Amino acid sequence: DAGITQSPRHKVTETGTPVTLRCHQTENHRYMYWYRQDPGHGLRLIHYSYGVKDTDKGEVSDGYSVSRSKTEDFLLTLESATSSQTSVYFCAISESEVTDTQYFGPGTRLTVL
Amino acid sequence: GQQLNQSPQSMFIQEGEDVSMNCTSSSIFNTWLWYKQDPGEGPVLLIALYKAGELTSNGRLTAQFGITRKDSFLNISASIPSDVGIYFCAGQSGAGSYQLTFGKGTKLSVIP
């Protein structure tokens, strides 16, 4: 299994509060991704990173920001959480964009009340 | 954006039966991937396909990259109870894109 951890694994928060989710990898892979998974929508890309301090938006980036100050860590921040951001969040990593075989972390279940 | 149509959405089968599922797209993809997700876990890569027409096996699983590059198929032979889960297809269009487009999943239930 790829060395990917996510923290926290579960979180309940209130509308309007800031939330930060962390993804940590031990594989030294260059590319990291944040997805959200919702019933009936499958996995949708929020943001991705192609190197330290290099990030870009995905399909559903509104309301989210990311940062990557080290190769091993990719942070996802909800500046002001809303109920529509209740979801399961997955981090993924890949060694290159050519093969694009992404390996997923165990997920974080976020509930915004 | 690009969309993948994955079917069926769910299926119930008897243990020992073969299973087929597929994904279709209106766009061409350069890479097709198949993942399985168990409850409470992240998706796990099963098979990766990189060439049109490619047929690849992983144990009882066989996947094909459609010749038109707009579809892919996954077959599971002689299903067992641990095959239960959600299967996702994903496609990468290439051309400098790092992004994968995922299907909505096929939920497989195996009746012992």
C-alpha cells in the first residue's frame, strides 16, 4: 500500500468555521490531489499540486484552498465551511502525470452542521 | 466538463457468476483505470490501460481499452463474496492534463 495518511479521519464542525484537512505521504511522489466523494457524483477533483508551492484548481474548487509547502504534505482548507461541503474527502498521490496512476488515502469524513 | 457514463449502477449476482461492467465517454481518453472501493476505504487501483485495444488481466479481473478510446470494460470471473464493493472507472485525456475523470461507480453485491 502507498504510504498515504489523512488527518483527521472524521470531523464534525459548524457552518462558518474554518477547517483544514491534512494529507501526508511517505512516497516522495510529486503529484498530490484532493477529491470529494458524494453519493451520485462519484469522485470529483477539488485541487491538485504538481510540486512544492505549485497548485491548480480542479472541477469543484469554489470554497476551497490548498497549500503545499513540503513534498510530503498537502493541506486542504475550507475557509468558512458550509453544509454543502459535507462529504468524504480523499487525498491521492501519483509519481508522474504520464501514467497518472493515482493512489488514494483512506479518506476524511467531514460533516458540517 | 468531460463525463463518464458507467453502467450498471448496481448489480446483485450469485457467487460464482461472471460480472461485466462498462464505461463510455463522449470524449477520447488516453488512459483508462479501474478502481475498487470497499466501505470506509479509499479506492484501490485494480487495472490500468494505456493503449487502444489493450486487454489486461489481474487475477480474475480482465479489463479492455476500447478501440475507439471512448470506452472501457471490466469483467470479473467466478465472483466471490470479497468482490463486493463499488467499482469505478476513470479516464485521463492526456495532452498535459493531470486530471482524472471518474465514473459514478457500479455497486456490486454478491449473494453467497
